[in-house]
Amino acid sequence: MALTNFSSGNRPGGRMIPVYAVDEDLCNAELVLALSKAAAACGETVLMLDQMGGRLMRKAGIVVGATLVDVLSGTAQMSDAKYVNNNEHFTAICSGGADLDTMLGSLAALSLSYDWVFIGASAGCTPAHVRLAAAADASLLMYHADGDKFMRAYWMLDTVRSRVPKFDPLMIAKIAANGDEADGFESYELLTDSVRQFLGAAPALGGILESPEMAAELAPVLLEALRQGSAEQKRALAG
């Protein structure tokens, strides 16, 4: 199959997409990796950033030497910290513990050279996560569908929207292994009811994951949704 570059005018799309997780034990590393592979398979250029303590690089089978910490400290060049996957369109970088606030300017500059910059963000919600949301073209937010754990996603939406009112991530519900997909839909309905009542417009459901292996199946659909969402946001900003 011929490779296709979807960027208009052959210029990089420059889409910066963080993948957030409200808890540590969600499979966001698998999803970031699957999205990166799916985009690279389409012939689009991808930069994948591990801000997850190296977990994302290990999932990708990459042995890390230089990181962004080394680049920022002046002990390595940016080229030393870039790891090109077996697909030449796919490059990975590890933050090496560099503060997200410190990296934001570099990420914005790097995004101009790639069609996609997928960021595997550390779990939780800090002021740096909020600033990243403000700079992003679109976002994903993963949460557990078990019991009332969906409220963690509500609290993160509330926190980010207090500073970034248009924060509208695609929601990814993680259900238990061998669980019922209906649990994912039920948790999403409960979440959106709470969001509509107190926060305004509810974010869309991007998908339901039962296992890490399902990330590869979901990635192509999410990729198209993110492409459309980021294009709409750029048109809105331009208008």
C-alpha cells in the first residue's frame, strides 16, 4: 500500500496531542504507542514523547541513552535524544524526568516539524498538565469505569476547564479485564450527566478499552477523530 501524507501542502500537520490518565494503572502507554504506529503506518511523521518515566519507551522496545534532561543540561544534542523506530516516520523521545513546564516551549517548536506529536503524560493533574492542555490541538483522557472512579475524570475536567474553558478531550473508558462493555457506557453516561449539570458541554466518548491489546484496534478510529478535531480547533482559532 502506498504511503500517504495527509498534511496540506506537504507541510507537517503540527498536531500536539497529549494522552492523559487520571490513575497510574491505566493503559495509556499502550494507547500512545498504538496511535504513533497507526499514524506512521499512514506515512505521517510522528514524534512520541515519553513523560511517563520511561515506561512508554520500554513498551516500544527502545533502550534509552540520552534524554531531554541531557539536552536541556547541555550534555547531549537533540539528535542524540531522538530514537528512530524501524518505521522511519516514527521518532521517540524520553523526557528523562524533565519538568513538563520546562519542556512546553521545546514541544511547541518540535511539533512544527512533525504531523503528530503524541505525549504520554504522567498520571494525574498538575498545573503543568493544565498548561499542556491549553497548548494542545486535541487531547485524550483515560479513566477507570469501575464503580465511581469516573469521578476522577470529572475532577480533572473541572480543574482544567477552570483555566482552559474549551478543554474537550476524547474520553477513553477502561473496563476490567473480561468485563462488560456496558459498564464503560454506563460510566460514561454518569460522567456526562455530571459534566452537563455543572461544567457545561460534555466531552465525546472516544472508546472503551478492555485490555491493552485493544489499543491497536481503537487507534485508527481515534486517529481520524483527532485529525478532524484538531482541524476544527485550528479553523476556530483562525476565524
